[in-house]
Amino acid sequence: MPRYFYKCKYCEVEVDTYHGMSEEERLKDCEYCNSVNCMIRIPTKFLIDKKNADNRVGDVVRRAIRDFAEDLEKEKQNLKSEFNETSN
């Protein structure tokens, strides 16, 4: 599932979440200030390491893919543990 970033238009907290691409699944309510229908999807944040700006583009892409894979693996583990807790 793709990773999306949202920002509350009232308290300005930023959160990220994974969900399908359909608009019905998007995050709508803020869990922090309890506002309803206030979350705005913001563009994905791409970080550039300016210290190593002389890196080749392929290196940057490979690192981004590796980082995403690590995030995905962590999310899988979280879901497995949640599933196991609810199954018991």
C-alpha cells in the first residue's frame, strides 16, 4: 500500500499513513485535535542529502527504495503483531 502524508488544517499536525489509492480510504478526521473532515493530503516529502550532493541519481533512488522497503517491513511486523493480539 502507498504511504500518504496528511496535515490538519486546524492544529497543523502532520501524520503519515498507509492505505489504498481510492479516495474513500483517505484520512479525514484529526486524532490530535478531534476535528472532523479537516485532514489535507500533502505531497510526499523527498529528502535530499546535501552533504553528499555529488551522489549519482541511481544511488539516491536505491537508497529511497531501501528505506521504503524497511518502512514496509516494519509496518508488516506491526500488522502481524496486531493481528496476533486480536486473535488471542
